[in-house]
Amino acid sequence: MDLRKLKTLIDLVSESNISELEITEAEGKVRIVKASAAVAPAPVYAPAPAPAQAAGAALPANNGTAPPAAPEVAPEPAGKVIKSPMVGTFYRAASPGAKAFAEVGDTIKTGQPVCIIEAMKIMNEIEADCDGKVLQILCENGQAVEFGQPLFIVE
């Protein structure tokens, strides 16, 4: 599907009352979901923004009500983080009924597969880049992941 067609579809969804559109063509499948104010957005992993004072940015007026809230900063996880090397869909096992590659508490070795990320209908095994014990699994099975998004925390 070309970019112009995709842009047109996005515009149509944003201007209409529908909340979701899925189209399957020979080249692939596209699913567009309109964000809703009633639904909490999924967490986004992005670099920290630059301070507002930098580059002459103006701060919003306070009107004497309450001091502006400081942005909440998530604490750095203890241990080594295994991050997604690509955009795709996260799977914990090779097939729906199969045993997961890694569970919380499992000891893993460098080079051992820990999950699969499906990208463009290709299943990519993601291997551990360190030895250790899995402390936390940060993604749900079938969840869309971004490049650089944390997947596992290893001790």
C-alpha cells in the first residue's frame, strides 16, 4: 500500500465517527485505530524531553493556583535491560500452545532465545545479550513493541 493511500485512510478515520479500520490487500494488512479520550494510552518509551527553559521556550502561565507538577520520572530498572532491536509484535513462545522461551526467575545465557518479534510476517528470534536471571518481563504476549523498547530485565 502506498503512502498516499495510507495517509488518505488515516485522514478518513480521524474525520469520521469510526474508531477502528482494518484493510487487507495483496501487499499486506493495515489497521488504523483512533485514539479515544476514555482509553488510557499505552506507555511510550522515548528519550527524556529537553528542559523547557532551553532555547528560549516560554513557560505556561500559572495564574497563582498551584505550582506546576514536576514530570514523573520512572526509576531506572535494577539490572540489565534486553531491548527490542526492531518494531513488531512481541511473542513469548514459538507458537500459541508452546512453552515460553523465558519465565520470571529463569536463568538465561548469552545467545539463548528469549522471545520472538514478528515483523512483516517474519518471525525473528531475539537472543539474550547477557547471562543472568530474568527479574521482569515488561511486555504482554501479542503486544506491539517499538525499536529500543525494554522487553526484559535481567539480574
